[in-house]
Amino acid sequence: MIEVKRRNKLTKFVKITFVVLLVVIVLPIASIASYEYLKVVFGPTYDAQKMTLNYEIIGTGDKKLVLIHGLAGSLNYWKRDIDSISKTHQLLLIDLLGFGNSPKPKSDYSLNVQLDALEKIISNEGFDEGKTIIAGHSMGSIISLALLKKHPDWFSGAVVISTPVYANSKEFQEVMSKNSLFDRLTAGPYSKYFCMLHPIYFVTNSFKPSNLSNDIFNDAKKHNWLSYYNSLNKIVLNTDLYALSKDIKNKKVIFIHGKKDLTAPFENALKLSKTFANSEFVEVSDGDHQLFLVKPNLVWNIIQNF
């Protein structure tokens, strides 16, 4: 009889615990994910005529420079020691569609969509006069190379930092599986769903990669699951960089890559650089994927001497 009572108490305790966990943890998480999903699904569809990218123009120099951030980045990424470069260059810093303070509509976030949106800003602000340098970090380097290929008459060349080159999505996931918990979750097969929970994980620094500063990590929350997921799959993992290298022809391209980059394999970028007709490869022996945040003046000096 006593044993039966104990079992009943244990069963009741388990049920209560389950209900508490459901109410306190599962339901709030499901509610947040549902809200993030529906916010995009029922949000506005991309209208290129009405939706303009957020951007800033900084600097008083005679030369011109366009800066394109990477996946989940923003134009603020480039503001490290910016005073030195802004004295020699006029800088156009742009938030890509779906990131930073730019619109985040329903869109396929393909390379062509990003190029079209960028072209309007670059042309309207007079950064298309032929002597402009275009520079990008990570995904931004892919977009920069695509712009250079499409508009060789706009740019004198490109500086690409931490360029991600993968044979396929399988190699990408293998590379990212060795990184931080945050990187593993955002690169895995369930990255779309994890991204729906970013209001939760951006509240704490528990998921913050060690090579990101707090301000850049906090800025990374300014995206939605669709802009992240589609940009990763349609731009980072689906752009034929070797085809771009053939089409860019004699335009000068400088690759800057950290030897300790665990996100964009060093050897892959080096191999790609050798297919360009007019390229230079700068190896940063102690640099990782975020080498610009640690060595901004190294990048600025290379651009100033371009």
C-alpha cells in the first residue's frame, strides 16, 4: 500500500514537472519561433523600387571605396580605426538587404537581388566612375567579386578578406562542425529553425564566438531567418567563384586571408586566388576569419597602397 502511494506521488511529481517545463520553457520558445516565422511570411514582399538599402558615406579623401559586410554583419563592421582611411578615401558603407538597418522583406536573397540593390546606391552616389575600389569581408567578398565582374568599368579592382570557398555544402558543414557551438548551430541542417530563435540567444553572450567583439555580435541580430538562410545557401554555397575569376580578367584583386581561419579554409582561398589573371595574396599568419577586427590598419594600409 505504501509502495503504491509512493508510485502515485512520483507519477504526480513527474506530471507536474513536465507541465512546468512545458509552460516555462517549451511554449515560450515555440511562441518566439512562431512569431519570427510568421513575421516574415506575412511581411512585405521585396519591392526594389520602394525599398532602399541603408548606407552611410564617410570620409573626405579624393579616392573612393565601397565596403560590403559579410553574412549577418552590418556596415558598422568597418568602423574599426576608420579615421585613417577616411582621410584618403571617401567611403560608402552599405547594409545588405536583410541585414543591419536595411529592409528585411520576403525575398529569395539571391546574388542577383543583392547586386541590383547595391547597384542603385553605388550609382546614385557616384561611386561608379571607374576608379573606385570595392572591398568585402566573407560573403561580402563574393558579392564584391560579382560586382567587379558585372561592372568592370565601375571599379579599379577589389580587396577581398576571408573569402569563403567550399567545394559543396558538405565541406562547409564539415568545416563548421569544428568551430564554436554558435557556428555549428548556424551552419547545420537546422540553421533555419535555430535562426528563428535569435531573439533568445542574442540576449546572452553564451553563444558568442570568441573572435567577435560584443558590438559586432549584438549587431548580428539585425536579420531574420529568411535573409540568413537564403543568403548562406544561395550566395555563399551556390556561387561559382572559379567562373567569376575567368570573367574578371585583368582587374586587380587582392586577397587577404588569415592562416588560422577556421571558417573559410585558407588553402581553398589560396587556390582560388591563383586562378585570377591579376591577383595578390596576403597571408596573415596569426589571423582568423575576423582578422579585420583585430588588424584593421593592415587592411586600410593595403587599400591605401592599392
